[in-house]
Amino acid sequence: IQGVTGFVGFTFNQKPQPISQEEARAILQKTGEIKAEKHLKPKQSFTPGEAVRIVDGPFDTFTGTIEEVNLEKGKLRVMVGIFGRATPVEVDFLQVEKI
């Protein structure tokens, strides 16, 4: 392959292992060469105005109110209080739980 100088994950004189169709599709979706086939659907439904607790990431333990649900990106915009001010933060569905 032109421009390729090596492969990660195999030792000298061994052939690289092929990736699966699913792995290839995921790479092509991330690079934008093919359109994603399905959207990430939350295990639970979220509605603007609901109270949630962030359970992962830099805002872990913060509580806030859902302002926007983006099903295409699998993200929520949550208003949390930081230094006494309402501040929007974007989190993944899996980073929050309802309270």
C-alpha cells in the first residue's frame, strides 16, 4: 500500500489480520465516507425539562435540567450550575441518569 510504512499490532514477518466488515463500516462512518445506518437510541427516553445527574466525565456528580435532546448525535444539552450560574454542557446519553 503506497504511503504505509508499517502496521500497529503485529510483529515482524507476520501478516496483519484483516478487520471485520463491522469494523470497516464503523471506520468509514466516522470518516464520513458512508452514512451512518442508525442513530444511537437511549435505553431510556429523555425529555427537555427533566432533572438528571451526570455520572461520568468532567461534570460527574453535577445535577441539572435537560435543555435539548439530540437523537442523531446521541447527546443531551444539560443546564448545570457552575459558580452560581446556569451553564450548558453537552453529554452523551450514557453519561446521565434520571433523578
